[in-house]
Amino acid sequence: MARLKALFISLLLCTTLNICAQQITGVVVDETTGDSISLVSIRYKGHNKDFVSDEQGRFSVGRQNGWYLTFSAVGYQTLRILIDSNTPQHMRITLKSDTKNLSGVTVKAKKIKYKRKDNPAVELMRRVVAAKKRTDIGNHDFYKYDKYQKMTIAINDITPKDLESKKFKKTNWLLNQVEVCPYNNKMILPVMVDETLTQQIYRKNPRSEKTIIEGQKTEGVNNFIQTGEMMNTMLKDVFSSIDIYDDQIRLLQARFTSPIGKDAVQFYRFYIVDTVKVERDSCYHLQFMPNNQQDFGFRGELWIVKDSTLHVKRCNMSLPSKTGVNFVEGMQIQQAYTKQDNGEWVLSQDDMVAELSLLSFLTKAIVVRNTRMANYSFDPIAEKCFKGKMKEITEPDAQIRSKDYWQQNRMVALTRSEGRMAQFLRDMENARNFKYVLFGLKILVENFVETGTKEKPSKFDIGPVNTMITSNFVDGMRTRISGQTTANMNRHLFFKGYYAHGWDSHKNYYSGELTYSFNEKQYMPHEYPKRSLSFLSSYDVCSPSDKFLTTDKDNVFTSLKWAKVDKMMFFNRQQLSFEYEWYGGLKATLRLKTEENEACGNLHFTPLSMAEGSAAFKDKLRTTEASFILRFAPGEKVINTKQRRIAANKEAPVLTLAHTTGIKGVLGGDYNYNFTEATFYKRFYLNSWGDLNIDARAGIQWNKVPFPLLIMPAANLSYIAQHGTFNLINNMEFLNDRYASVDVWWNMNGKILNRIPLVSRLKWREYIGFKCLWGNLTEKNNPYAQMNQGCEGLMHFPEGTYVMDHKKPYWELVAGISNIFKVLSVQYVRRMNYNELPTAHKNGVRIKLMFRF
């Protein structure tokens, strides 16, 4: 058996060498310094075959014996080599710096300062940018085309030494999956392939664009995880299709200035290389690079058609090696445009290859995206095709297309390993100890433990795991067991709940929620679109500020606090909710709730009309209320975890408007009140200067109410930074019945730090922001006002609660560094005023894990 394995490895390596032998690979370096030269233009001149080296100067071209191979780069002399049978398979090409001879003395050309004035390349690019409006296919009343996209994820850079290792020697099914990647000539192991076939339709007036998914198929390791579709969704969002005719290119969930965008001339340096023929079209050949290669930009080549359209014929781009982008070791983008019979130029090819290294101790990966567009038509499209607000429509049988369907419609052939992905997954399932590895992976990724098997999918999941053990002031140590049903039990009816026990308080807590979904779900009830009716009943203990957490209040990571949280309350809550989402981003929620709160710890509900400890004093408060909430987030993309829904993109503005009415006398409610609140969030991209984020909120409590019903600041008492909350405001430190707040933060993407010598090597990114709260407590709700002494309906404020000066807003400043070890953000926060209060903390440090490219 050992000999057979050795023979198989030898055959695999021979096959690899045979494939590579048909190619000439190599690296281009500077003759003087030995440094690699990136983006070298490589051509079989006269044969319409053009190539380009990557950022490390590496290249791969097909062997054409008898042809001349030409190497050219800005600032270097052109080199011409005859390819014949004696030409080695791997070459080291050295280019000489471009020099000038003067009176017999050789003088090396000094670095010429780049100028835009009277620069023919800049003038040409200005004309190209101006021509975009004329050649935009959106000028047509209608258009449609077919789009095929294949995305593959693979383990990258597998070496012969790896193949000799124990993990490969003992697993033939791994060896069978290894193949040579044609884009980097490395051995890779594909683990996921996704294919999508869509039809894109467009109408100019009224403007409407829709994507009709006609076929969609995913095979890969993500299928082993119930929420594995979130990997697919995130990958498509991170490595999205791009259009260089957009001013800003959205890629890696960031914004890059397009080489033909309106700001391209200021951001990039352009050089005219030559005038060449590309597939019978005479083209200007240009090279470009960012003014500062640490900025988020591309370097590459453009071939511009030499006619009145000045349209791009071909584009090759890569990320500069010094760019501040994380996790990407190398990226190549190739686009091609095709001329239609009506003279229009349209995008026909959009390919991208990204070599990734997430962390040094993890295996490297490669993502290959092949996109093809075909069958363009500019004929009128029926009105019914544009009905409804859904921008993405999936045909009923899109995910069950036959093998013959894919063979007929696939525009890019599958590689050998991509084609045998199903067999690879079956082999993996049968591997020894696989189920134990998968069990641990699910806990880590999903935070839940499934109770089913592949043959009998889980009907009940146990979790979240990170809430099982935590602590608080009242309970001391607290344990909790939670769980929820899945759509495998019933596609419409869902239940989730928990039982918890406080070991110091000897209290038992519970929560149970029953949800009926009017539309069928694949796994969880919060899947988009959410159209459901739910009933919740719970009894537990909490801090008043817990409602501002974006995660579970029992999350072990947020239980560590920078301030003593001793003002707490028990709550007994029953709630009926109806939620309905429309395609297009609009969601409406109607909620009826009755709740009893009992003060505990060092919190007391003491009415102004009586002294604490009197016979009538109960330290309790009961409310009954109805709420209506509208939320609008156009263009928002979401991914579903087993706990909640998470926004996959941050571009969409988010607006909410909510009103709550308290009803006295219904189900024991003690008060009449009305509370109105509005919020707004938006991220603005600032080209190479990163992104600016604004989170604004405002609200009014219209009636006379006790302090638990007043507006408390969104205080974050944990060490984990959280947007939309205040870092250094204590629990209930200020109470108001009018408020407005704004949280502004600017991620600068290393725009400053990347220009400081030595520091730039760390690739840190600066972060600044401020938080402001304006609040006002009108006299009717101020327990210290003379007119309210002994007043019914109001309560004494807790110790450590103060009245804000409505002419003096509260301020916090934030300055931080992110991208430390690529994942850690450390922020210094400074409280700018109200520091005279005895509970004030002037300074603090907050941390956050951030995975950003």
C-alpha cells in the first residue's frame, strides 16, 4: 500500500510537471538591485498575445517556439527574446534601467517628477473619462444579458513536501483533489465551488434593474454547516463583480478609485506605453499606478480603443504589494470588453484571482472568480418583468437544475477537481474522526450544538454556547441552558427558550418564545423576509443598560464591566409581536407588551409621595404598552446566523421611526405615556481616505412618568467597543425626556500612519471619532423641581443619577489604532465634560476584534 501511495504521488507530480512544461514561467527583476519588477508587459509581438507579470514579477506564458517574447516596463529598456526548444521552462529575466548616453559618458536617468500638465497620458485619460457618458449602455431604454459566475475556494500553495506529509499519505481522497491552478501555477486543493446563472434586465424610465437567478449550485465544505450559506453570501459580497466604468469600485467591502473614475487623474499616475493591435482593434496601451502605493488603489494596464468611443478594450489590474489591504497576498483582475453588432462596447469577461493568507498559522487560500456576460439585447422588455420591489428574483427550480442544464449553459468549464467536488465531500465524510472535527467547528462557527445527523437533520439546537456560564451583581455566578427548534421540525412553527439559575441569589429564570412564520423557512424564523407572529414570556434579571447591547446580555465576553453595575431589576415580561418585511428593505413591527419590574441590588423605585420602607412602598412598577416600528434599509444584504441576522454590507442607509404608547389600567398598567424615537445610520466612503460613519438618534417622552420610563443614555459598560453607545457614561447617569445624540467615527485606512517611515510597515490604521449627547429634562419630570415635591407619579432618582444642563451637551472623543495583528482595534476614549460628577470616569481603553480587508 505504501508503494502504491508513493507511485500515486509520483504520477501526480509528473502530471503537474507535464502541465507546467507547456508553459514558460519565470520572474522579472531589476538588473542592478535584483528587486522584482511588477506589472511588466509581456507580448508575443505580432501575434496578439499579451501577458503581464504579477506584483512579485512572476509570469506564466504559453510556449510558442519560433516566436519572439518581448518584456517592457516603464523606466526599463525593452528586452526581446527568441523562444525555441532550448529556452528553459523557468526563466529569470533581468531588465536594465533606461539610460541615456551623452558625449561618451553614460548617465543614469534620474527619477523624473511626475507631472500632469502637458502629459499626453493624462490628457488621454481625461478624454476617456469624459467619453464614459456617451458609451454607457444605460443610455438605452432597455437592455438585458446573461451572466454566468463561477467562484472557487481552494487551499493554496501545496508543495511536494506537503504531499509527502502524513496527512496526505494517509488520505488518498485528498491527493485526488489536488490540481494545478492555471492562474498561479501552484498546486491547490479546491474545497468549494459555486455556480450562478442569472439574467440581468434594465429599464431606463422609470429606472429599474433586476437580477433573475435562473440557476444556482453550491458544492463544498460549507454544506457541512447549516449556516454555511453565510460563507457563500459573504464571499460574493467581498469578491463582488466589478465594473471599472463605475467611479468607485466596490471590492473587499471597501471602495477603490477606478482607473477611469472621475477622480482617477488625481489619484493615479498614467503612462502611455505603446500603440498596439488587440484582436484587430488599434489600441492605446497605458500603465497606471497610485500616487501613493499604500493607498487603496490598483496598478495595472489599460488598452483603450483608438477611435471616437475611447472605450476600454481590456484591463489588467492588481493590488500594489505595499497597499494597506489585509489578508490579500496577491490579486489579479482581468476584464475584457466586446463590440456588439450595433457598435456598443459591453463587458464580456470579469475574472479575479485572490491569494489569501488570513493569519500566519492558518493554511493559505485562493479564491478564483470567473464571470462571463453574453447575449446582450437592447430590445424593449415587457412591463411585467419589472413588477414588484424585489431586486433579486429566484426562479422556483433554480437550485435543482439538472446536470445537462449546467453542461449546456456553463460558460467556463469546471476543472477536474471542481467537477469531482461531490465525491470529495463524500470521501471527507467517511474520513476517520471527521465527525469530531466537524462538531468542534460547528460550535466555534455557529455557537450552537446540533442534535441531529446528516440522515436525520437537527430538529433542536442547543445554544448559544457562550451564554452557559456568566455572572452579575445579583446572581453571582449564573448558569444557563438554552435551545431552539429548527425548520426540520416544522417550517412554520418555531420555539426557543432558556432556563437559568443564579447561584448567589438562588433565583430561577426562564424565557420562552413561540413564533409562527407565515412563509416557509429553510432553518430559522428570522430568515429574510421575516413575516411572523410571536409570543414571548420571560422572567429574568437585568441592568437597565442591557437593552443597548447588540448581543445577548448573558454573553460571557460582555460580562466584564469597567464600572460596578449594582442597580438592577427583575422583569416579568409577556409580549406579542407581529413583524412583516417587504422586499426593498421596509419592515414594520407591531408589538404589545405587559411587564412588571422589581428593583433589586442597589436600585429602588421610591415614589416622591412616600418614604422608602412605608407600608405602601412595593419597589415595583408595571406597564402595558403598544409599539409600532418602521425600519427602512434599501439595498441591505443580510446573512443569517443561528442567533440573529447580521448585515453583510454597510452601504445601505438605515432609518427607523418608532412610537410607543403606555396604557394605564390595561393588564395592570400603572401609567399613560407616549414615547417617540427616530434613528439614522449611514456610511460614507471617502475614496482613499476610508469611510465616515454617522449614527444619529433623537427621541421625546411626551408625558409625566417615573424615572424608569425616562430616556437613559445608551451606556456601554463593557470593555468591548460598540458603535451607537457611549463609552464613559455610567448606568442611568443622566435621565431626560428629550434627547438627541450623534456618534461619528472615521476609519482612515492608514492614510496617515502609512506615510510614516517604519510605522508604515505595521500597516496600522488610524481611527478617530466623537460622541455627543444633548439632553433635557423638563420640569414636569424633574423630581428636584419645587413644583413636584411629594408629587404622585414621579420617583426619586437613584444614587448616581444627575440632571443634564440642556445648554451643555455631553461629549466623548475617541482615538484609536486598528489592524493591530490584522484583527485587533484598541481605542482610547476621553470624557470631555461633566467630569466634576463623583461617578465620572475621565479616560478609558476599549478593544474590539475587527476583520477588515
